[in-house]
Amino acid sequence: MTARPPKDPMLGLDMPYSEALERYIGVDPKELQANIAQSKKKKPPGGKKKKRAPPGKKVKDRKVISMREAHMSLKRRGLV
């Protein structure tokens, strides 16, 4: 007997073949080219920056820390 080579996965889709085929058929080639061109455009440097609070004004958003870090902080201060 000869050993058979391992089977390749069919398509590796997370959906039924019929649904994948329907989606493929429903794609407009012009729309696809526009999306490819848009994804190739270089994005501007920088990005959205957070606004800083003016000096002397309290910031509402506090730094999020884990429960363990909070407990250790209280323990160091002698509050626990």
C-alpha cells in the first residue's frame, strides 16, 4: 500500500460554500477597484490627538489600573 498525501483544506471559509459564492457573484468589479485604490492611499501623518486639560483644571478621565494595582497602592499607604 502507498501512503496518501494529506488532504488540503477545501477553501478554509467560515461560511457555507453557497453563501460565499453568492457574495462573490454580488460584488461589483468597479466598486472593488475603487476600494483597492482607496486602501492604497497614504494616510496623513499624525492622527487624532487627545486634548489636554488647561493648567489648574481637573481631568475627568482617570487612568485605569487593575484591581491588584489599586489594592497594592492602598496597602502601601496603610489604608488596607
